[in-house]
Amino acid sequence: MAEFEHLRIEREPLQNNRRTRKINIPRPARGDLRGHGQRLSNELTRSFQAARQQQTSRPGNFVLKISYTGLLDITHLNKHGVDFVSQEDSTLCVVFANEAGLAIFSDHLQKLGLENTELSYKQILEAIEGIENWTSDDRKSWAVKRKGFPDSEEFFLDIELWPVGVAHHPNRLQVCEAFERWLAGHGIRRCDKVNLDSLLMYRVAVNTQKADLLLNHTDVRLVDLPPESGIRYSQLNCDIDTLPDAIPRPSLQAARVCILDSGIATSHPLLAPAIAESAEFVDSKDGAELHGHGTAVAGIALYGDLEAAKAANFWRPEILLFDGKVLDENAEFDTSSIEKTLIEAVTYFVEEHQCRIFNLSLGNLNAPYDNRHIRGIAYVLDKLARDLNVLFIVSTGNFSGSIDPDVPRASWRDEYPEYLLANESVIIDPAPALNVLTVGSLAKHNATFDAQRYPEIGQLAPASMNQPSPFTRHGPSIKGAIKPDLVATGGNLATSMRAGNEQNVVMRGLGVLTCNSKFVGNTLFSEISGTSFAAPYITHLAGRLLNNYPKASANLLRAILVNHANLNAEIENSFTHDIKDIYKRDKGRDPSRDVAGYGMIDESELFRSSENAVVLMAEEKIDNNSHHFFELPLPEDFLRSQRAAREIRVTLSYCPAVRTTRIDYVATKIHFRLVKDTSLESVQRHFNHDTQDDTRTRNDDATGNRDISAELRSKGTVQSSTWRIRQPNPAEKWFVVVTRQDRDWGEALSLEQEDYALVVTVTDRENENAQLYTQIAQQIELRSRERARAQV
């Protein structure tokens, strides 16, 4: 039985400066520098002439697209007359220039390769491959390219401008003022505006002709269709047993969880005792929750597994629910921008009600992740998570098939699970966000109502219990970061066995039980499928976790949740060896991780440790270019040499500043390594700048016993690996080493000391007489006393 409060550990009183590496950036082989400069000069002239034909709010200012080879020193591009704006990928960046700057750029290109001519930062010019314009095709979003503009006299578009400077910089204000004058001068109605450091966006009403003007506007980065909520589910009422006479209210000190959705039916008998506050942030006809989505999400967030609660007729809410209505009565995005609405809603619930956890079971079908920049809702959540120290839990979004191309081609059942890895089923905004927990979906049931009653109909579900739902979406996120982070039960679907009817999808009986917004008499429940209903189960666990550890940061909550996740056999066995081999050959990744992330949470020791499984926690602040060291307090019994299965699981979480104009996206990188050695003194030499010439650097030890590589886990802001050890060396000690390194461009955005959380679970299940918790607690107490004596 798990019965002990998780233990806190302290880092060692030692902080090393990080080792550095001297990198010699190779210059591209430009045999004829003079010819190279002339070619680029001609391309610049053509691009300048084309740029002058584009629409502009600020005459004399131009945008250029520069392709390059190797590592371009973008911080010093201004030495050649152009200002860096955005890094689009590893070979492409966008720059601004005025006519004077273009003249300098042209002059330097013409001087390249001339004898007796000295050019500062000549290597920048040598690295440039080509110069072009940012074209109308570059400005089209995935949705615009795929769907075109709506066939109506007036429609809405989201216009993203190049984020010059930061939100309130004079240059940014000049761009905004000029663009708004241009909109008014062309009769384009401005509906909304979002101005953040790394996102400048307008919602406008246009016709086709005005949309074409925006596609050819110098300051426009992207033209997009407004988000589609992407909420798809089927609903069925269920009978209910008699409820208890009085369902208790949660304590006023209970965790405060906000559901940002279509609203909640706050008078529902199962929800009403836990509802603390409701607020609307969109225009609504009568304030009612007409759609039912928000109520369904709230039921799972409050009770978790409603099937189990209903079977036991046991209803005891443990969290306070806050209702933030950010979708309209049809569970769609309102005419105002969802980004601005979310900023307003989250800020309100944090400042007025101290909410710490937010559930967003919504996704923009118009914004599948393109493996490049994170933007839109995801960027807003990443920024809010850092600024407000809150935990966001979001869904991957539902995949309902594709018709161009056909995915699946003919059969959901026969082609499962291979189509889950198709480009068409990638995660959608905001699922790629790094500072949030993204949740995919697992199936639970596999017999529809009809199949249960009339087996001869032969409706078959693709997925079995604890396999990926047939509608869940796959990652990864930016730079290969693991997404989704977690999976939970969200439902299943089935198709008929009859020929020619493969795509007739049925969900009745295959979903999860939750609350029905249109409750009357015996219809308090509904049965629903979708990733929307996997996310609130994690929200439920996060709320209960916060009840147990009310001072935990969002980083610590994220780390504990992921630390208890496992990629179970049902998930891994969903993919055949052939599929795994092909995917690894093409992508270099494990398909199970891209669909299920770190896996499904095991709740057995999530809230409390046991004598066989001990959870250790730490929250720290770390300086740039430094290391922190944690010696794990492993007792002799755990390190015994007898063969037996033991585990060490390490999870780190942090919340960096982000910027959409950099392909790295995160301003700072914090990661960990698990190493073993005879002493702290020995370990620190391998991570010390002063001894880097004498000792080799260290990576993870025992990599043959580790499930996730250091390279893969370090791509995300929540990172976890498990070491399965059978025969340790009793003479060795185990250490976690945490390292921080800021990007060159990120130093100005990052704090002097950045927060992070570290969680370690030590498990010894095969030892029937284990007293692991008692022994570790004693070691922690002993070390604490030794530190106290050393400080006297």
C-alpha cells in the first residue's frame, strides 16, 4: 500500500561551471568569391524590384528571404545593412531592410572577392546561398493552401505580421500603427488584435480581392483561416442509479481547476457541489451550455473514472471547478481571436481565483503542426505557463480521416494503426506547445451497443483495451520533442464488416462515461469518445496531486505526472515489427513514442510512496552555464549485488521563455544525466570547466538498461528516462547532474536563475521485505544533519 508522503531531496552544495566547446564553423567552399558576390547582387536587385511591387504599410521597408549553408551568424547580419527578423528553418531566414540598408547590402556583395578590399563579417556573405522575396505562397497557411478562401462575400482571416521588436517596442508600435492605417485605407475591417512579444496577429473581415492584397503585403508573415475547434463526438444518454442524498462540497482549500471550454451546466447534480465560479469570455445567446462539450469535460476532470464511480455509487468531489467559457454555444471559436480570449480568461482566473490548473480540450483543425515554428494558441499557452506558473493540460486533437489523400485508404479497421503515423494525423494547435502537458487517447471498450445486443451485425473496433484510440493524433513537436506527453482513456470507434460500408463509423458504446448537459430525470450521463475526454482525466489526477502537495509548482506537477507514466505492452504491441522498422528507418523514431509519448499513468504511487517504491522530489533554481549535483540516497539493500529487478526513474521539468522567430524556440536548455561513480568529487571533475582538458565529459551511464536516450528526452521541457537494473555494484553511488545552457539569443529573455523540478522514483518490488522508504528517509535525515553541522 502507498501510504507515505513523497520525500524531498536537496542538491549537493556544489555548483560547477559548465564545460564549453570551441566550435570552428566551417566556411562553405566558394571557389569564385567574386562570382558568388555578383550572383547574389543580381538576385538582390531582382528581389528589390519585386518587393517594390508588393503592398506596404511603410514605404521604403522591404522583406527578403535569405537561404544559407551551414551556420549563419544572424546576430551580425546588420553589419551588412539588413536586420534579422525570423529564422524559418536551418537553411532559411527572413530579414528586413530599408532602401539605405539595401544599398549597403548591395555594396558589400559587389565588393566580395575584390582584391585589396576588407569586409568585416565576410563569412556571413560567404554563407548566403540565395536571396528571394517572401511571396504570397509563403504567406499562405496550411489551411489556406488546403481549403482556399471561403466562398462568401465576406469572411474572416487571421493575419500574422512579422513580430518586429517586442510587444511595446517603438518599432513594433510603428508597424502596428502603419498596418492599421493601411487596413482602414483599403476598407478592411479590423475585428481583433493580439500583440505579444513573439506574436502579432489581427483578425480581419475581407472579401477575395482584399485577401489577395494581404497575401502580397510586405509586413504580413502568414494569412490563415480562423481556427476550427475540431470537437467531434457522439453522445448517448444512459440510465442512472439513485444518487446519494447529499454529495459533499470540496474543501475551500482544495485544488482550483479551471475548464476553458464551451461552458458547464453548473446546475448538474454531480457538478453543482464543486462549481466555484463561472465566467464568460465570448458572446453567448443566453449564457447556457448548449453544446455539452464543456460539461462532459468537467465531469471527467472532477471525478476521473465515472464508470467506477457510478458502479460504486460513490461521488466525492475533491477539487473546486471553475468554468471559463471561451467557446460559443456550438463549441466553436468566437469571432474574436481565441488567443486573446485565452489570455483574458487565464489571467482572470489566476488573479481573481488563484487557479493553478487549466484544461483545454480544444484544437484548431486548420493548424496541423508543420515541423517548423510553434505559433498561435500553443505559443500563447507556453508564454502564460511561464509567466503565471500554471499547468495547462491539452488534447492532441481528433483525427477524423482525410480525403486528399485518402487516409485511411479504405478501412479504419484494416489499416489501423498504421494510418495513425500518417502526415495527415499529426497533432494540431495547441498540442505542440512545450510548456504544457499534451494528452493523447487510448481505447477501453471494443463492443458497440449494437454489437453487444446483436452480435450478427459484426461491428468491429480497430483498437482493443489500452491501445491507441483510432482517432488520436501523433507527434513529435518542434525539433523532435516527445508529444503527446501522456495518454489516457478517450474512447474507440467501430466499422461494419459489411462490404462497401467500411467508413461507416460507429462510436455508441465505445466511449467514456461522463456528465450530460441536457440532464432530465434519468439522463444525467452521456457516453462520449474523443481526445477531448482523455485530457481531463490527467487534469483530474493533477488536481488530486495538488491537494496532496499544495505548494508544488507547475513544473513539479508536470514532473510527477510524467514520472509515473509507462508505455504499456498494449501500446507497443499495436505496431508490428515491420511498421516499427519502416518508421525507424524513415523517421529515426519509435512510433509508439510518437503516438503515446511517455505513456499511461500508473496511479499506485502517484500520490504516496510505499516501502517498495519511493518518490523523491526537488525544486531548484539554476544559473546559466552551470551544473547541479544530486546524490541519490540509495540504501545498501537496494544496491545489493543479488540479481533482482530494480528501477531508477528520473524526470525533469522546466518552463523556458520562448520565441516564435527562432527555430530553437526555447531560450534556455536544461537537461539531466544519470551517472554512477565512487564519489561526488570524482563525478564533478567530468562536468567542470576547469578540468575539461584533463577528464572526458560524461553522458548517461548504464545506457543498455535505459528506455529513452538523453538526446531524445532533452528535446522537450519535461524529460524522463527509466533505468532497469538487475545487478548493481554496491560500491558505486548514483548521481543526477542537471545542466543549464542558454541560447545566445535567449540570454536576454531568461532569468538569472531559472526554475526547474526534479523527480526520482526508486523501485524495488521483488524484495518482499523491502524497507526502502524507511531507509531512504533515514539517509536523507542523516545528510541533512551533516549539512547543518558543516554550516556551523
